Amino acid sequence: MKIVIINYGAGNIQSIKFAIKRLGYEAILSHDVNEIRNADKVIFPGVGEASSAMKKLRESHLDKLIPTLTQPVLGICLGMQLMCNGSEEGNTKGLGIFDVDVVRFSKKVKVPQIGWNQIAKLKSVLFNDVDEKSHIYLVHSFYAPICKQTIATSSYGVDYSAALMHDNFYGTQFHPEKSSDIGERILVNFLKM
Amino acid sequence: MDIKDGRTVKGVNFVDLRDAGDPVALAEIYSQEGADELVFLDISATEQKRKTLAELVYHVAEKVSIPFTVGGGISSVEDVDILLHNGADKVSINSSAVKNPQLINDLVAKFGSQCIVVAIDAKQIDGEWIVHLVGGKVPTERKLFEWAKEVEERGAGEILFTSMDHDGTKNGFANVALSKLSGELNIPIIASGGAGNIQHFTDTFKEGKADAALAASVFHFKEIKIKDLKEELRKEGIPVRI
């Protein structure tokens, strides 16, 4: 199986590569359009600021490529947010895969949310053998509100999308590669699709 | 974990160093035992330091599936770049931020708030909390609460507050100062320094309003089991991952 992690200069991709290796698979890092198109599974990571990440995607023409992919694609954290219509962060237009706009947490809660939280209302093969209220690790200041494509929710002052799905596209606001055993199970579920 | 020349050490009041093992092996054990996050603080001062630390980060990232923070002698955007690329989730800066506060803004602009932790060591002098450098040895002109506010305004994602008056004493965390920090700031505060028993953790969450608690020797020397600690916290109504 060919697993490609999209490498566009955003985020801690080493951790994802290692997590996949611990599960017994190999992933390659690439920003090459053909390589990504020919992969069996594509992981779209990202941490940092939305508008500068989108700029990097545009520079390498990945903004045109990603929405046309047909194999299973998993966006993680900012990767998931960039797959939405747009983000309040830097007033960024997104890839438009998930029909929802990313907004900032209110000032009533500590921002960023850093740490472990629980996921609920799980509805996707991505969460096979994952219990309701399982703990996952996340770090974020912006969130995707609940929408039709929500397949898991979390709560931090407000209920929001912990994961999204549309056709072959999946996105998790949390970091499966940093979410211990539960995260590994979710990654395995994705890699076995 | 305090790291010196690639080994884990823990100082009592930051002076006497005792060896508590191999950091990668310890990291794996803590990850399995249920620690939520690990912090590595490099206190070595050799020329090889940067390379040794980057290698350590790489090996930890290879083995553990929970987040970890790395600090100690980080003073430039380039330093942070190397550590994040080797697999660190967050970096923590301390003296370099006090000497050059603009560094916080530069790091946040390049890497985002979420991975920039500012560590603050402070102790009370004549009733006033004063920021200290070099493991608590050198006092600065800065006052804790003002500095913490500035750190937040410059964009740091978290504050790791160590009370030098409590560190190594095992008498509990600095809950009064912590609670004030937590009330004045809108970013997460990690409590550090003073953990001696399970009750101290309960107190720092309830009284100190800490968002997270850090401890070293009570875990290194197996005085507290993480499992027991978390079960007790859950009984006390504090949300924890078990």
C-alpha cells in the first residue's frame, strides 16, 4: 500500500510518519502531484496559521489537486480546517470539500484548547471499535461547527465537529498520531479503508 | 524530565542532580502508564547540545504516541525549526524570551501559538513574585504577573509556571500564584514545582485552577503511580483521561 503524507511545509509531519511506522506501514512525504494522485491513501496534515498554509498550497498547486482526489484522504487538524469552505483565521478561502466555515472559539474559554478531550456521536468506519467518549488529543483555536458532514463531536464551551466526512474525504480536528491507543485505532481504520 | 547529556536527571531545588534513567525508555513507560504529555528540559551546556537534543527528540517521536514539549537553551527560530522537524510537538522557551521578548512573536508568527510554550521560573522576594533565570539562580527585573501577561499578548500558547519556592520541596504547588495567573490570563497554565503526593495534584486543579500539572521525581522514583493519581482525580470530579 502506498501512503503519502502531503508535505507542503506546514506542521509536524514527522510524528505522523512515525505513527504509521509503529502500525507496521511505511509512508512517504511528498508534494509531487503525480505521487499524491497515485497513492492509495493520502494524509493531509497541518499545524500553524490558515492563510499562510493556504498560500503554500496554492504555490505548489495542491489546492487544485486535493479536491479532485478519489482515494481515501485524511486531513488532520489544520488540514481538516483547510478542507472546509473557509476559515475566520486570516479570512481564508478553503478547499471547499466540507460545507462549513471554520470560526474562532469564544473568549469565554481558554484559547488555544490544548490537551485531551472526548469524542462523541461517532458515525463512520473511521471509528470502528472506538468507544463513545474516548479521549483524543487536540490543539486548536478555531473549530468547524456541527454540520451535515460531522461524524464526531467534541465540546469546548460549544459542541463542534471533532471529525468530518464527505465521500472519500475525512478530517479530524484532533491528532490521531498523538492520541495514544485510540488514535492508533483510528489511523488503522483509515489505512484499512 | 530534565535531560543532561542525553540522560534524565531531576534536581532537588535544581541543584543536586540524581540520575533517573534513559529518557526514551522512560518516555515509553510514561506513555504506557497513562501520562498525558511529556516535557523534556535540556540542562546540559555542551557544544554538542543542539545535536544531542535533536536526536533525542527524533527517538522519542519515533516511540511515543502522546504529545511532548522540549525546552532548554532554545534561543532562535532555527533552533525551534530543527526540534519541530525532528518530531517535537511544542517547544518551551525561558531565558531567551526574557532577554528578547520579540522572539515569542517571531516564533508564533512562524510556527503558530499552539507549539510555543513560555516557561517562567519565579520566586517570592519580599512578598513579590520575581522572574528568575538559569534554573532559578539569577533574579531579573521582571515581575511574574506582568511578564505572564506580556507573554500572552505576544502570542504564546501556554505558560509553564514553576515556583522555585516550591520546586523540590514536595509540599504542594504554588496554588495562590497559580490561581491568580489562571484568573488573569486566557491561555492554559501548567503548574510545576512542589508535587509530593496525590492530594497536591487535586489541590492545584481545584485551588490553583491549573489547566495541567507537571511533576518529575514523584514519578521517576515511583512514589506516585499515574494510574492511582488519575483515579483519585476522577473521584474528586476533575476530568481526566483514563
